[in-house]
Amino acid sequence: MKLAVLGRDVSRSESPQIHQFIRKQWRLPCDYDRISLPESGFSSEIGHILRKYDGLNVTIPYKRDILPYLRSAEGDARVFGAVNTVVTATRTGYNTDGLGFSCMLSSADVPVRGRRVLVLGAGGAGRSVLYRLAQAGAQVFCYERDGARLGECHAALRCFTPLFVVDGAFDVIVNCTGVGMHETVGKTPEIAYPDGVFPADRALEGCSCAVDLIYERESEFLRVARSMGKRTLAGGSMLFFQAYFSECIFSGRESSNTEADALYRRYREES
């Protein structure tokens, strides 16, 4: 197969190594490319990209932008209105982010049932996290600086409490904003509190665990949380697990959380 990861800047993406590792374990050869595409060129290039590749993994900021170019969205992709996996032969979109997030929490033994969880960001990744947290029995809250996006997300999912101002303590905080990547390295998300807008550090004071979907390095958000004595969990395992579930779709293979966890541990040992 000829596969690729598509995003605004995927120059440092670990996706090629992960997908090639998984397919090597299954003895399935593939070519895997990185496609960094500026937003100004998306509409003119996406048709060619869909014709050139057998499958795509889609990341920021195109998880929703790609929908008009597909014939259908299945499963979580239809629920979230966001796609991270595309089978180009049928122009079908899927979303494995939620499965990857759930598998990450399970693998790291982070319980969420009955706990107050604050999600920062209501974009494509945020939607999948919100949905899966609610399914796992968490009390879910979401803060998003873009009020229109937050309202649209709440209208679509109805499984969390939207927050325009953050007040109170949370057991777990999950950063899904992307702040801390690329041009925002060294920064944390900003949050509106009753007395003004401040860095997210303040919200970490009452939590026991901080999670960040960023995987490239320890984000500033997690560095601050760790310095406060909080448990931290970075998004590296989620990246692997969502890739595993994508590969099951590409290859027509039945997925297994047990297999996913075993492959991840082997990948960590060999990388």
C-alpha cells in the first residue's frame, strides 16, 4: 500500500515509523510519506492526493476540512464530524482518535469513571476525547476559547458541560488544543477564569493527573504539571494506538486492545 500522513506541518511526525513498524510485524509492506500542506493549498491539492495514495492519516488542521471530499464517514467520524483515517478507494472517512485515547488511558491505568475531567479544546481531537470520556463514565467538562466552536461541539455531542469560564477543581485535565506544538512550543493554553484570562497552570493546582495529546516532546503544560507533583501522561501512546486502529482499517484486520498494547510495548523497546 501507499500511505501518508497529511497535515499543515508533519515534518517531524512519527507516523511513518509507527505505521511501518506495525505493518512489518504483520508482514505487510508499504510506502509511507509525510505531506505538509499549507491551508491555502488544501482545496487545490487534496483531489490529487486522494488519487495518489491508498490511504491517508489526517491531522491538524484538516480533520474536518477533508469531509466534503469524501463519499461517507463511518463510526466515530460520523459522530465527531472529524476524520483521521481515509480509505481512498471508497473515499470513506473514519476516526480512530477516540479509540486511541481510550487505549492510552487503559494502558497507563488512568481511571476516569466518576471523576471530574476538564478537556481543553473542542476541535477534532477534543471531540473524540469528550465522547470517549463520557462513554467511560467520567463527569466531562470542556473549555474552548472559541465560543462558537464550543457551542457547535456541544450541540453535536451533548455529552459534556460546556464552560466559557473555568471555576472549580478537576481530577484530570486533558489538553487537546495543540498549544505547545510548532510555533507555540514553550507555551500553555490560556483559560478564562472569573477574574481574568491566565495560563492553564492555574487549573492544574487541584488536579491529580494532567494529560496532553502532544507527543513530540514534554509540553510546557506537562512540565508545569510535573513540577507541581502531578502525574503526567503525554500523547505518544495515543499516537501509536490510533495508528494501530487505522492500520486495522487499511488491512481489514480485526482490532484487539491486547494486541495493540503488546505492539506498543515492543515498539518502545525497539525505538
